[in-house]
Amino acid sequence: MKSLFIGSSESRSGKSALCVGLGSILKDKGLNVGYMKPVGSLARTVNKTTYEDDAFKTREALGLSESPDKICPVLISEELVDAKLKGVKKYHKNKIIKTFQDLSAGKDVMILEGMGDIGGGSMFDLSDPEVAALLDAKIILTAKYDSDYVLDRVISDVKLIGDPKQLVGVIFTDVSPANARRIKRTVTPFLRKKKIKVLGYIPKDTLLKSASVADIAEELGGRIICCEEYKNELVKSFIIGAMSPEHALKYFRRSTDKAVITGGDRADIVLAALETQTKCVVLTGNLRPSAQVLAAAEDAKTPLIVVPHDTVTAVTLVEDLIDKITAWEGAKLARMKQFMRNHIDLKAIYRELSVK
Amino acid sequence: MKPSIFDARSVAVVGASSEKGKVGYAVVANLKDSFRGRIYPVNPKYQHLMGFACYRSVLDVKGCIDLAVITVPAKIVPAVLSECGRKKIRNVIVISAGFKETGVEGAKLEHECAGIASRFGMRILGPNCLGLINTHSGLNATFASQTPRRGNIAFMSQSGALCTAILDWAEKEEVGFSKFVSLGNKADLSENDFLRLLGSDAKTNVILGYLESLVDGRGFMRLARRVSKKKPILIMKSGRTSAGAKAAASHTGALAGSDSAFDAAFRQAGVMRVDSGEELFDYAQAFSTQPIPKGDRVAIVTNAGGPGIMTTDACDRRCLRLSSFSQRTLGRLRKGLPPSANIYNPVDALGDADASRYALAVEAVLADSGVDSVICVLTPQAMTDSLAIAKAIVKAARGRKKTVLACFMGGTDMEAGVEHLKGNGIPNYPHPERAASVVSAMVRYSRIKRLRHLAPPSLSGVDRRKVESALDGLYSCGRVAFGLEAFDLLEAYGVRTLKSALVSSQRDALRAARRIGFPVVLKVASPDILHKSDVGGVALNVMEEDVEASYNKLLFNARKFMPKARIEGVYVQEMVSGGKEVIVGVTREPQIGSMVMFGLGGIYVEVMKDVSFRVAPLNRDEVRNMMSEVKGYRILSGVRGEKPSDVKSVEDTLLRVSRLAADHPEILELDLNPVTVFPEGEGCIVVDARMVLDEQYNSLKKQKRGNVK
């Protein structure tokens, strides 16, 4: 059994997406793949079980049956930090090793996901390189290619890892077409000279960053009041509907596959949204639209979601959601796998795992 | 011609009832009152109803049924409709409520009903409507509490409540109708179907409508253009203000669209838009009783100076001319009226004027060939006999093919006279403003009637194919908002655009600038930056030595002020100086289609809102009208010694852009701002452009292919 640890230079660089994509590709090869997020932070409690939100979704996407609270044994919270600062002794490492042994039993490959950025958890001596070393896993470093300065981060992160043999290579994410050319022609040779292997990149893609209508409804604690059958449609952007109706149409026309967020009493805005390509309309302030507007939404086959928040809060929540890669339904997973097959040196990864 | 829904000779009422207060009762009662055809009540509960045999189902009726009126609860309407279909009933009125107006479930039910109807080739009026009336055949298929008297006015309304209010008012005012239609939810039959029917209805002289939305604006325009040549169409379209539009949106579930679009569409189609119910019926009464004036020259006859002046003011405000009388007319007036009377227009027959003086004055002005219409003003004086004067006016007007309106100002003293006028087809208005407004509407209609609608001219140098393939290319970029990419489309339609190149390096910028010729303009190219000058994204008058610095500055500014904007490079363009700026735009309006906009340019355009709209494609007359409608238009013809601008080239640009919009409906929006117009003979040039394409392009394309077949 071999393990791979996926860590990243900064949070939100697409670690979970890589875990799901890689895990899924390995599963397709007939391997028994396990998954664990040794240290996590975004805690969430459902039915008295507390677990890590992202890890939970990744586990679902990989179709694993282990109970969600097992997947992520150490959840860093304010309490835990406080205890650490006051010198209370906790045996996190033992817990991680124990969980790892449980989860990896009978598995061919274990995929381990880092917490946020690579140095996170240092307070507890649980930074990514430390955890990876603890579990004898090699590291794949991901980094969002927002500008050439990403290389500063990558090089310093590799120094943090210390032992160059512990690193499999780097994967750049969110890469624009222009940057893809740059990575291939210029960046890869440059890093090779620094003894850092570039495994490949994941292109910038709106589909990957989209959220389903159902995700939005869940995140906002809202109710889908019509066209629920379209709840799996993917939303790629959102627009706030607070303008005058004649301007609304102008703005709404400029973007596709969008969610429009507006007050539940703005029938004019809702209808303008329905006139253009809109995946759902979020109605804030717990205001239900008139029956006629509902019927118009039914005609346009566009779900309406009534949410309790005001518009500003709803916007913040949706913004967060669309920035994250979540909800692994069919189209997105297929796209992720296609990207990995096309743009990532999978053979190098297979070699590390001693699989063909 | 095939018999229409109005010509039904046998009517089934499904859901007929013997209980007073129920809709099913009221419909049967209304039919029983006046309908001369066969009536078949349908309700399994009864064997007889109000003296008619009652049936379990329409299928049990032996004879044929022309029209079914359905009043049963919404849920069982589909089942009833299927039975009607099997019975081969051609027309159905669904009065029942509980459809689209109640929400999602209702909408589904309504779709189901429309589906059943189209399967059987049946036409549905409603659902959720009052029904319809044909006064001439006595068919009152409504549950209204009144049957209107016969007349030559047809009325259709999207609001059922307005229907009943108008019926009640008409009863009091003794106004008669030919046809009366409540459109309801317009699941199938819409204003277009009834516009067609009423347009060819010999019993109808005026068509009135209250509408909140149009089902098919293009179709409406096509029909209205034809019908308005035969009879006036007066439409009250609500949702004029943005608050009203919001209310309409919530009420009908239809996006109102911009009001100026409706204004333009109505005007181009010869539809007269009215703003209030008062206007609607003021106009209707005159159109239904009086001949259309041949021109705009008005004579006023009054018995008091003040109201005479008020009427004169009111006419002038509405661009009506006051007639100058001929010598002959003046002679007759001088001879017949007291010396202190005013014989010039407005004619003042003085406070003690009696019927004989009115008779003389009205006859004299009506005989004058310089008079097209007469407003007879009367105020109650000590010796005024309103009835006698009314009789005199009626007598004088008889046989003259000129418009005569009365303005008997006052209350009880005027009643007898007003009553007589009304009974003899001379409408009376209590205030001069209203009378003048009516005359002006009639003059407007006389112009509509005369106007010949010319087809848009054929244009040279239009390459439709080229635009189609350019659009295909743009769609493959995976976005919908574009900038100067629009230039290719414009050039393919013979519109001159600025020389321009998109570059992504300083070196290329310099090369392009040398090719174009100095000085040049540099502009940042980004689909996300709408107002480039606001973020320092434009550099003017750039000479060879400044290209590098300007290039860097633009990119720096764009990244600083709009860090999230996608930047595609920098445009290098020829520098245009001098000339006047105008804007030309295209926007596709819901319900109506592509509109062309024209206005004077500059940064204040958004504040002044001095723009005009027309539905594309345009003919030359429409282009000229839309240009002269803009208040600042005179600036183009040159003020205070300036050279006049090349207006002809702007006309040509508008024609071409309107053709582009009409040929390629996938262009949702196109803003040409500014278009610089040079002095006469030197043309005009499009300097900047923005464009949004419709993402549902493919479906439209298919639709277009279908039309070609």
C-alpha cells in the first residue's frame, strides 16, 4: 500500500478536486482507493456527528463507506488552539496514525489531503510535510497560477518540505490558456533546474467552479419553490438584481449560466432574469413572488429559491460557494478526469504508487 | 369567410347552474335573455335548467355545437375540453379561474389545456376571463350583469375587471358596443386573433383595447398596420412607469419591456396609444360617431370669451391650427351676428346667443372650405336654452362631412342639451381640453389613414453571409459580450468604421500605429470594462514616440481600477477629430423584437435621455421621423453659422444598422457610441461599438432556417 499526500501553497487551490479526480482515475484502474484528511478545520455537525465539510464531500464523491467523522481525525478549532497555547497535552499524532491504520486496511492506495496551506498546523507540529512524513506519504504540491509570482511560493514551500525525495511534483491549477503555454515552455524547464518536477496543470474552467442550483439552495438554507426538477443545473456566475428593470435586461444578457439574486418582491427583475439565460433566481428576504411570477418561472423552466437572508448576505454566501469546487456530479467529475488525463503526467504518479 | 367565434349559432354552457350567484347561472341567464341560437346547458346534476333540456356531457347533445362556454372548476377543465374536442366543437371559452394566475400548478394545467385544444384544432378564449359578447347576434357568453347596447365600438381587454367596469359605465353613458372580449390569460386566442377578426368586422368602426402585454408584438404590428388603415385602433397599454411595470410584472407574469419600445411599435403600426380610460372613451365616442377630419384646421364657436380662449389654447397646445375664414364666411357672420360679436376665429356669438345665432354661426363655418372641424362651446348664461342650441347644432352638422364636437360647459343647466347631442351622434366634452385632445387624435388618425407604409429600401453592399460566418466565429469564443468585433459586421453591411487593430504587445502596437497613421488612439480591450475612459483606459492623440508609454499606462490603469477584468490587449485606432457625435443602437425588446435607437452623443446622453426608437427594419420615412424626433436634432443641421452635418450619411447608417438587426436577431444589443458625423458630403464613421449576442443562438438559427423554407 502506498500513500500520496496532496498539499497546497494556499487554500482554495483545488486540492479536493485533485483528490477526487486522482482517486476516481485510480478507481477506474481497478484499485481499491482510500481517502483521509488527517487535519481539517471546517467543522460541521449533522445528527450529532461532527466532521469536516470538504472531506465529507470528497468522501461522498469517491463513494467511500467509512463514517464521515473518521475521515478527518483532527479538527482544529478555537478550543484546540486555546488548549495548545495553554500547554494542555493532546495526542493528535497517535490519533492520526490509528485512524490511518484503520482506513488503509485492505486498500491499494491512500490519498491524503492537506489542511489549507502547506504550513498550516505547524502550531501542533502537524504541518503538511510533518503529517506526510508521519504517514510515510509522498507529497504532490498544488498551486494556483494567478501570476508568475506563484513560483515564489512554490519554491519556498519546497524548501519547507526539506527532503526533495518526499516531493513527487507540482500541479498548477486555475491556469488560463496563456499561462498554460507559459508553464509548458518556460516554467517547467525553469523549475527543473531547481530540481522541482512539474507534473502538469488544470485549466481554468467555469464548469469546475460551478455550483448546482441544489448546492446554492442548501448553502443559503433556502427552499426551491418551483422547477425542482432542474436543481442539478450548474450555475457558473451570479448577478445581483438591484437595478432598474430596463438596465436589468442589459446586464442579465451579458452573462450566461447565472444565478440572479434579488428581493422576493422584485417581480420585474425576476421576469427580466427569466427572459435571459438564467439557471436560478434567488429571492431574498423570505418573500415569495406572486403566483403569476411563479407561473412564468415554470414556463421558463427556471427554479426559484426563497432564502431568509438579505441580499448582501446571500451574495457573500454564493460568492464563496462559486469560488470553491464542490458538488461532484457527473459532468464536473468527467471534466476533471479529462483535464487530468490530458494535462498531467499521470505515469509519473503511477510510478510513485508502483501501479501501471 | 369562415364563421368566427362571434358567429356561434349554438352554445353549450358546461357547468350550467340553477343557483343564482353562480357563474354557470349567469352565463345561461345572459344567453337566454338575448341569444337567438340554440342553448345547451351541460351539468349532470340537472335534467332541465331554466326551461332548457340539460345534458350530462356535450357528447350527449345531438345537434352540432359551435361554441362551448366552460365554467367548471379548473381541475376538470382538461377532461371537459377533451369531450368538446371529440364533439368537434371549434371554439371554447374557458371562464374558469385557477390557471396560470394561481401559480405553478395552474400553469401546468393551462399548458395541458392548450395542448388538448391544439390536438383537436380547437381555439380557446381565456382561461380566467369574463367571456365575450356580440351585441348584433345577441350572443352574450359572459357572466357580466349587463348586456351592452348595440353600437359600432369593439372592446377587448386583458383585464376582466376593467370589462365589467366599462360595461357599467357604458350603460350609464348610453355607449353601444359591437363586440366585447375579455382576453383572460391568453392561453390560445390573443389580441392578435381578435384584432384580425375585429378588423374585418363590418359592424365595428373603432377598436379599443386594454393590454398589459403582447403575445406576439411583430404579428400585432403587422396586423395593426393593415387594420389601422380601415378603422382606428386605440390601445391603453398599462405599465408605462417603472412602478407600473413592476405592478404589471407581478400581476400578469409578463415582462413589460421598455415603454418607449411600445410607443414606437404602436406609432409605426398606426395604433393610437391612450393614457387613461377617459381618453379612451372620449376618443372612441368621437371616432364612432363623427367623420374623420381632412386636416388640422379647427373653427370654434362660443358664447363666451374666456372658454373661447381656453379652447384656442388647448388646440394650439395640440398642434391644431385655428382656421382663417374666407371673405364669404366672414360676410355671413358679420351679417348674422350682432356688431359686438367676434366674427374671427374663435367666433364669439355673445352671452345672449340663442339657437338661431348658433345655427347661423355653425352653418357658416362648416360651409367654409378652410375648416376641417368645429368645436361648439356653450356656457350657461341667463337666457341660454341648451336644448334648442343642441338641436340647432345637430341640424347644422347634418349632411356636412365634417367633424363637429360639442363642449357644453356646466352641469344641470346643460343636461337637456347634452342628452340631445348624445342621442344624435355629437359627442360632448365638459372641458375644452378634452374636446381639443379628441380633435387632435382624429387629425392624427387622418394622417395614419393617408400614410403609405413603404417597404424598407434595398441596400447595396450588404453581405449577409459574411455576417453569418462572422457571428459563428464570435460564438465559438464562448462568450456573449463583444467590443470592436462588431466592426466586421458593420463593414459587411456597408457601415464605415474606424480603422482599428487589436494588439497584445508594445511592438505590435507601434507596427499597427504606423500602418494606421499618426496620431492614433489607444484603448484597452476588455469585455469587462464598459466605460473605458472612466478607468483611464483610453489615450488620445498618441504620436509615434508616445506609443510605448501610453500602452503601458493603459494596462496599468486597467489592472489597478478593474483588477478582475479580463484584458485581451489594446486597440490601436485612427484618430478622428472634428465632427458631431451621435449614437446609434440596437436592442431586442421582449414582446416586440429588434429596436433601433438614435440620439445625439456625448457623455450627457444618459442624463438627457434625448433619444428616439423605432422597430427594425426601417424605411426612409421612419428614419427621418426618428431623427427629427430628437430634440437636439437641429444641432446637426448647423446652428449659428456652423456647417451642416452630413445628415444623409446618418440616415444611411440607420437604415443599414436596422437591416443588420432585422436580418440577425441574435444581436441582442449593439451600441455604436459615438458615431462621428462630418460636415455635409464627408460622411460619418463608427468610432466605438459594444455588442451582446443571444446565447440561445442555435435555436434562433433553426427558427430562421424554418422561415426561409
